[in-house]
Amino acid sequence: MAEQSAAPERQLRKVREGTVVSRKTDKTAVVAVVDRVRHQRYAKTVQRTKRLYVHDEENASSVGDRVRVSETRPLSKLKRWRLVEILERAR
């Protein structure tokens, strides 16, 4: 008989890539994530943009950077994401 684990498997945290659009607050960046989805009725691909408030502890990012963010526990009223890495610096 196979042994069952005591705790159920944890859900993996969501990871998104986007562009930093604002750096006006300390240790916080606003990242725009673009999702391309197929329209249900018209079958046309449409872009949907979501703005995520991201915790950036070292203030390492700047406007225009491509970044990878990960879901985390609530850090403030709006912040639910943290900066994982900077993929590409702004030119």
C-alpha cells in the first residue's frame, strides 16, 4: 500500500513578465503585464493590460525595464507581487 503524504501539495505561485511603467514610490514599482486572449465571439486576438504593484526592495528597477515578478503574500493594500529578476534594462 502506497503511503500518502500528510500535507496536500502546495500550489505553485504565479509568475508574470511585464514592463515597469512607474517608479514614483519607494520600494514599489508598477508593472504592466499584457495578456493576449482570443475574443470569445469574434475570435480576434485582443490585448488586455493589467497593472501589478510590485515590491522592489533595493529599488533596482527603472521605467522601461522588462521584469519577472512572482505572486506573494499581501505586503500592503495593493502590493501582492515581488520582483524576481530584471530581464532587460531600458535603453
